[in-house]
Amino acid sequence: VVWIGSVTEIDALPILTDEPSPERIAAGRRELARVRRLIDALPDRCRRIFELRKVEGLSQREVAEVMGVPEYTVENDVARGLRIILRAVSEGEQAAEVALNGLERDERARDG
């Protein structure tokens, strides 16, 4: 037995959807733009490797072949890029700037 009043109350309930709110969409777009800026700020080789691996979805071996570098370089650069991006997202862009400057110094010293 169902009380008839509950049936009329169902019509008064807001319709729940799986669609995100306009505010969530706008916030997501801002965050995506921020991450894109962080990726763009990575040193050239690190950025290209990160994009091939994480954005375009190539395997580590495929990225190594395309870039002409050993697989361990792909692994290291992806890890560095991801660390910088995650730190920036969690701590703010100032931390990423410090990390990027340190990474650039390391690369200049290594390539040197």
C-alpha cells in the first residue's frame, strides 16, 4: 500500500541529472587551461615526452622511438613533468615555478 500523497510529492522533487552544473563546467575549463599552461611551461623535451605519453597516449617504447631517446629518459621525464604539474595544482603555481627553474638548471648542467 502506497500513500497517495507520496505520488504527488514526487512531481515536486527537482529532477536529478548526471549533467554538471554550469559552474562546474566553468571551473573545469579553468582548471584544464591551468594544467595546459603548466604543461606548456615544461622544458621542451620534457613537455614533448609528457604530451606524447599522457595526452596522445603513446606507449613508453613508442615515445622513446619517436623522440630518439632511451625508455628510461621517457620514464624520468614523464615522472618529472607529472610531479611538477601535481605540485602546482596542489600547492599553487609558485611551487611549480621553483620546480621548473630547478629542472631547467639540472638539464643545462646535464647537457652542458
